[in-house]
Amino acid sequence: MSKGILSSFVLNKVAKNLLDILKERPRKIIIKRFGLDGQDPRVLGSIGDEFGITRERVRQIEGDSFKKLQVVKKESDFTALIDAAIEVIEENGGFCEKKKLKETLKGDITKKERNQVMFLLNSSKRLKFKKGKLSMSGFWFLKGDKVDKKILKIHSAVVKFIKAQRSPSLFEDILSEFRNSEFSEFFTGEVGLKRMRMILEMSRLVNKNILEEWGMKNWKIISERGAREKAFLVLRKHEEPLHFRKITDHINDYWGDKKEALPQTVHNELIKDDRFVLVGRGIYGLNDWGFPEGTVKEVMFSFLNDNDKPLDKELIIKYVLSKKQVKETTVKVTLADRGIFDKTEDGKFTLKKQGT
């Protein structure tokens, strides 16, 4: 059985054959506990109330059922499934987030099939599952490796490091930090790279944005909430000024599953935020790119004022065009304003002196 082509037929057959090994009540409890009937998996207390037993008794029945299923002789399809799961786990550095493992084993997996895979993996004596926490998703690893405590400890250290940066970090920077830490051996070579990527993907506290930068999930630049943050990320991704309508198009392309952004809404948000600078008619860049704020006239005034001497027309035009995305004609027309600019006898330009 190859990864990614596990069939629905095989899943149903293997799951049914295993369930048939159990007596009636344990079988019904396992079906409800894992949602093998296509329903959502049930919690211990809910099942206990239905059967008139305590939640602890339900837990005991579940545990005893898997002890039995793990030691019975299995069919070849079951063995092939577990072999494929182990291969995925090893390829990811020795552990794998539960959802990723299921989706790798079967493409286009349904809710019922996810539940079936979870049930079958629990029925293997070769695998072990670490339940998820508020800070991290559950994950599978090979029984006997005992990596679960180390992974939890490293995850806490990774979150602490990212939080301390106060701004998003690239994956390479995070990996480099931990290759020079007490955990260096765990992150050696290609397998170490895979382990770090899996730890980040399993985290419920950190996430990445469209620039592949990692940070805390509640940071705006990571959660990507609102038109301003999305516009900021779009400009950083494209590394050049864009018209607000083009920015809007990119927002809808990158976040198409969210509510569609409107050009006027995006434009209004750009105007309000001093991270953005108007560099042309409707065209915006980022403030830290060095584009000056203000109109073409104000940029020319500042340039001449800073130089405090007459300047060649071509030099002024070249400077303005490097700062503003406007037509050369616009600069020439603005320079012709004799209320602000004077032309010297040798054809250079300077600021008009007050009172003249």
C-alpha cells in the first residue's frame, strides 16, 4: 500500500474486521468514542451517561479494547497501513502531527475516514500517540523512541524564542538559533530541519504569514487580520509600489477564502496608516523604503531647499522620478510654477525668494 492512495474500501474492511474482534458493548463504545459511524467522536462522560457507567469505566474499556486489538493477528492490509504510517513519521523526523499523518496516508480524506485511521493507528503496538494540548496539536511517534517529552520541552523553548523577538522570524533563523542551543543534536542535518518544521506546524501558539515569517498567532502581522495588515504584506511580498486597486486584487488572490476586499476600503486604510506612502496617483509604497511623503511639488521644494543652490532641470526630474511614480511631464509642469520656483540665467532652478 503506497502513501496517499489508501482506499475507502480498505479502510472500511480493516476497521470492520478489527471491530468484530470486540464484544458488543466494547465495540459500541469504541464506535462512539472514535466516530466510526460517521458522527463526531464522543467524550468519555457522554458515552458513560448513555451506558450508565462512569467516565473512568469508559476509559478503562477503551484501554482494554486496544490492548486486545494491539496483540491480535492482523491482516496484510492493516500491516501495510501501519508500515506506510511509520514511513511518513520517519520522513518527518520521527514524529508527525495527527492531521498531517492522516491526510498524507489518504488524499481527499473524509471525516469518517479520519476517524477510522485514528482507530486503526491506535490498534497498532508499533505506534504511540501524544494527545494535544492548548499549546500544541497531538502527534504520532514510534513506540519506544520516547521523544514526546523532549518535543514538548523544545516547543516551549521555540515559542519563548519567537515571542522574545517581538517581530516575525524566518524559519532559517529559528533553526539556526536551535542548532546552536542545548538542543543542537536534535536538529542536526536534514532530519533536524524536518523536526523543526514539524514542531512549528504542530504549534497552536505560533503561525506563519504569506511571507513565510513565523510569529505569535495573536500578532496582527501573523494573523493577517484587516486590510491594512494584508496590504502591508502584499507590498512587502512584491517589493515595489503598487496601485491600491492592484493591492486589492492581490489581497483577494492571497486570501480568497475570506470576505472579498473592496478597492475603496483598502484605499481608505492605506491613507490612515503612516506605514504607507503615496508615491504616485493612487500608487502606494512603504514608508521604510525611503519614499518621501507629500506631493511632487513638496518633494521638489524639499530637494532644492536641502541643496541650497540652483540645480539642473534633469537632475531635479531624475530625483523626483526616483521618489515618486509619476510621469516626467508632471515634474516639468510643476517646475514651471513661478510662484515657487525660479529659473536662473544659465537654465538652472532654485526656490523663489520670499518677497520677489
